[in-house]
Amino acid sequence: MRQNMKQKLYLIASASLTKGRPLEAVVREAAAGGVDIVQLREKNSTAFDVYSMALKLKEVLREFPNVLFLINDRVDVAMAVGADGVHLGQVSLPLKTVRGLLGDEKIIGVSTHNIEEAERAQREGADYIIFSHIFETKSKPGLVPKGIEVLSEIKARIKVPIFALGGINITNVHKVLNVGVDNIAVMSAILESPDPRKTALQLKNKIKGVV
């Protein structure tokens, strides 16, 4: 990894979840509260719209130089705005191809949903993986959550940083931390919060063992 990846809070940012508030305003509050990584994820938007929003978020994150900024899937947008890297799904461009485009200094993460996908991502050179979904979540209606137990197996077999995702909030984050996965990724917990800064701070404190 290009930097230490322990006890990190990762926000997957989408304007569809901010309850009408500007995404950049919510991201600013979240970063002020302790978010370490922001991934812009706008799967149903045009390249131009993703690019425009990426520029806005990058400008916001200038206030927080230690916060990493990643783009979901759109390698072209990541290159155009000078993001810190990209996050890939299972049907994105091959990781090796993306690495060739971005170079060794950029961060490349991969979404995974079982041990086979996680091991393949690690083998192909992912800097980190997101493993989901852990708890029930509105973003994956009807899909059975993976649960906590599988995280123990993932942690035992995967050496790159692991971010747990899916239905994680302030009331259940301790269950993830208790199995030794100390990197947490969230969407609605922060984006839908009436106070994104406070929620981010609460989650970060839980991750760091402050409270």
C-alpha cells in the first residue's frame, strides 16, 4: 500500500443518498469528522457529470490533505482530475490493465464478495479490498448479508488491508472491530446522517478505540 491502512474510515460518496444536500457539503463535514478516504461513486451518471463532481470534491478535499480521493470504476476520470486512485468492481477493467495506465504510485482497490474474489484481487496486486455486504443494507435489497463470521476467514487468508462494508453504523460497528477488521467503509450511515461530521467522528472514535 502507498500508505498505512489501519483504523481507517472510508466513505463511498453518492449524491443519491444525501437527502437533497450538495454532496460536496456532506463530504466536507465527513472529512472534518475524521473520514480518511473518499470514493466518488456515481454509477448512473455521465462521464462529464462524474468529472464535474470529482473536481468539486477534489477542491473540497484540498482542505484535508491527508484524505485520499478515489474514483469508482472510471479510470479516465481519475486520470483527468488527478485522483489518488480508483476502486474497481468485479466487471471493471482488469486490475493489471489499470495498473499499467495509472502507474505504481496510485491506489487501486477492488470490491469483493467471497474468499475467491478476495484472493484473486490480492494475487493480482490490489492495494486493498472492500468486502461486502456484512449486514442488511438498503443498497442491496433481497441479498442475504455475509455476516461477521466470514470476516474472520477473510482476515486469516488476506494480507492486504480489508475494509468491511454493508449496513455498518454506530450501533453495530463494534461487531466488525471485534473480529479484528479495523477498516470500515460506509455510505448511508454518514451520507444520510443529519450531522455527517458528528457521525464520522463517532465512527472514527469507535475504530480507534476511543469510546
